[in-house]
Amino acid sequence: MSKYGDLINVILKCNELKAIPRMGWRVRGVRDGESVAEHSFAVAIISMMLASRMGIDIDVAKLLKIALIHDLPEHMLGDIHAPATRLLGLDLKEAAELRVLEQLFESLDDADEYIGLWKEFAERSSVEGRIVRAVDKLEMFTQAYLYEREGNRMLDDFWGYEDNVRDFEFEEIRRLYEELIDMRTRDERGWAGRDGARRDRSEESDALE
């Protein structure tokens, strides 16, 4: 196969992420939830916007590459959400992800670069890898907030799971998370009122039947 044939095959496999759902949302009743590709795009956008605001030396090109490839193994493995990861063990999951990446990129001349960048994410071995680890979770919280705002009330586990904030070592990311928590707290008061009103209307309807 030509080098262009090899590359187009890799591109086609990467495009499969568009059809892979984020399972954490699906198991909690989110209909038409985001795909892994949509999540990765959002992680890249957030990482780009934060890069110039963090006051530290960041290789922005590397940062964006890591953001875009961090979930590529899921084109084959699917999105293994947190409860499943705890059962499998993180080491086993990451070993499988590494094998998938090695197979995905084996025909490309720059395979070692891509695999090395993914390892920086998995191992938290560079500042860019650690930022993407943190933004990966921050983006999850922003999406959880949006789903809650649309009416889903089954996402409390995302906010209460300590591992979801373990990588918030950077002040800018931690403050964004805290701002999101404040917004959610304020909104919860409104959600409670609206949910209560809906229950009251439902009970009145039942009483009239």
C-alpha cells in the first residue's frame, strides 16, 4: 500500500470517533449525547483558550496535538467510562489503549511522535499532558452542567467523584471549575422550584381524573 493509502486508512479510523458515544452520559439517561470526537474537539478548544492565560511556558502545538489524540484509542475500544475502568483496572485499560495506538499509527513515519504524545497524557509526564488531563475533566463538567440545564437529574455522581478533580493542579482550571460549581448551585435552586411545580401540576392532573 502507498504512503497515501496508509494515511487515508488512519484518517478513516480516526473518523470512527464521530460515531462512538460517551458512555457515561448514555448510562445516565442522556439522549443523543455527545460523541468522543465532539468531546475531543471541546478539549482542544478549551486547551487553546487556556494556553495564553496560564502564565507558564507551554508548547501550544504539542498541547493541541495531545488534546486531539488523547481519546483516539476509543475508535476501537469504545468509551470505557469510570465504573468500568474501576472494574478493569486503570493499568489494564491504558495498556490496551497503548496497543490500539501502536496498531493505528504503525504504518506512519511519525508514529513514535504520536505515541509519545499520548504517553505524556497517560503518564502526566509533561506540563502539556497534565493540562490536557485537567481539561479533559473540566470539559466533562461543562457538558454535565449543560445536560443538567436541559433537564437531566442523574448526573450527581460526576460532581461527587473525587478522581474527577484530582488533576486540577492549575489555578486557572481550578477557578473555572469553582465558577461552574457556583453557577450550578445557583441554578439548582431554580431547578428545584421548576421540578416541584411540575410535580404539583402532575398531582393536580391526577386528582382531576
